[in-house]
Amino acid sequence: MNKALLLCFLLLSIGKGFSQEKDSTEKNFKAYPLPVIYFTPETDWGFGAVSLFSFRLKGESKESRNSQFQFGGAYTQRDQLLFYLPFQLYYKNENYYAFGELGYYKYSYRFFGIGNDLPAANEELYNVNFPRVRLNVMKLVKASWYLGVRYWLDEYDIIKTKEQGLLQTQKIVGANGGTVSSLGMISLYDSRDNYNYPTKGTYFETLVLPNLKAFGSDFEFTRFSADYVTFLSKGKSILALNLFAVAIAGMAPFNELAFIGGRSKMRGYFEGRHRNRNLMMAQAEYRRFLFWKLGIVAFAGYGVVSRDLDNFQSQNIKPSGGLGLRYRLSEDEKINIRLDIGYGEKGSSGFYLTIGEAF
């Protein structure tokens, strides 16, 4: 089916689904059941269904941020199967905040090797099944500043790799799968006016996340990361700026290394097109709503990976950029469908159709 027709079907279906939202007796619970059609370079077309629930817990003021969770499943043209439940919960007038994801994935990824100078001919596909737990629990300690703990679990079962490919012939940590179980500390400063579509404010997350055998992990390494996003607005125009850095100490499996690519970090590259122990990235996105429920974006970014912190090289910096459309699903909560086309170097490109902003 023509992609444009599929997109029209998606928008019409979702518009209809959102027009059927149901309020609870307290009129603070809204359910949005809707079909899902999406596209990313990693999945090709995916089809399924999801229910988005937006609510405020009993006793929360209408001025407080809404809690929400999604429950959905999808099947893709690459024979991938996804079940997922991402969530964000605010409690006691935002004094407590929990967010994360529960899921199970039968998925396939592309692997090109580790480093920067990786020819496209390296590409190989590997299949993996894994349950996923992402849990963050935090308490407000100062205005807009939360401190808390993060727990991550992926039980990676690699069931198929390329015959005589890199994962079979080279000594790559994690090539046979394994469990990643980590528990660490997270600091989050969040002054955004809306987390679905911010127009002002700042999001700044710093993380120290050890993976230890004592936690049930098959690997021992520690991830350090910092993710900074700020939003500037003038009239109907919004400029979003993102700085992101990762440093990994220890022997992390290849699938846990910092990477460039995907639907949020450097659109235009396959997820994990370039990966290594350390990463620095900068992105910017211009956003503007035009009329009715339609908006446009333009974005650009630069990123680089390196094995050692003191060996980032300018010739290894990768560029990305692109354009996108937005369709407003819910005016109250400012939830958008996004359609992006991203470009990288050497003809690399990606088409992304999904829910929510990249950052």
C-alpha cells in the first residue's frame, strides 16, 4: 500500500480514536484506544494497537502534571513482535515521580562493528528475544530537582547471528547474549512546562549506573551519562537544544555500548550504526505549529563515539539532519504523532513515523 495512503489512514484512525476518549467519574482519567501503524528503518512497517491512558491520581490538583501509561503490542514486517508498557507517574503534587517501561521483545538489530570507520558492507542482522524492565523512582528535593534510583534489566537471548559474521568470528563481549542487571543513582532537574511538547524549561538528567554480578548481571561495567535539553520559544516557534554524553567503564556487552542512530538520537542512521564506550552528541530542532493540528520541524545534529575519553577525533564526527511533520492528537496534553525523514553521511537516511517528540 502507498505510504501516503497509510499515513492518511493512521491520522484518520487516531483522530477517530481520540474523539472517543472516555472520562472516569472523577473526570480525570482519559483513555485513548487506537490502532498503530508506524515505520522506522529498524522495523520497516509495524502494525498493532495501543491504549494511551492519561490521568491524575486521586487528590492531585488539576494544575499538576498528568500521569500516563501506554499498553500496546505490534508486529513488524521484519517478523518482530513487541509488547510494551511505558509509564510516567506523579504523586503527592509532583513530590514523587516514577517512570520507566515493562516489555517483552522479539526483535532484530543491525550490527556493523564497534567504532567509527565501519563500512556498510559490515552490516549483519542478529535476532534476539528479551524481557525488559526499566524503573526509576525519585523524590523532589528542591524546586524541579529530583533524586532517586534506577533499575534496568534486559535478559538478552541472541537466537540467530550471521554465519561467519562479526558476532561469530570476533571476540565481541556479549555476542552470545546474557543478562544485564543494573542499579544506580539518578539526578533529574525538570522545569519543562509540559513533558509531551515543552515550549520552555530545561531537562537535565545525570546518571551513575553500575552493572554487577551481585545484581544478577552477567557483566560488570558502569555507565555514566548526562542528558541536557533546553527549550526556547518566541511566539509559535520553539527551539529545542540537546547535549548528550555517555562514558562506560568496564567490560560492557556490545549491545550496551553508547551508540549513534535511531529515532531519537541522530535520526538518519540505523540504531547502533556507530557504537563504542564513549559518546558525545549535540542536537537542535526547530518546531512550529502552522494551523489546525499540523506542525513542522527541522533538525540537525552531530555525534561522535570513541573507545577512550581522551581520543575523540574531529574527523570521526558524524552529521545528521532532516525535516518532519507533526499531527496533534490531544490538545489538552499536547501529544503528537511525528513523521520525520533524517539524513546522515554517505547517503544514510531514515524514515520515522511514531508517537512523541525525539527529545
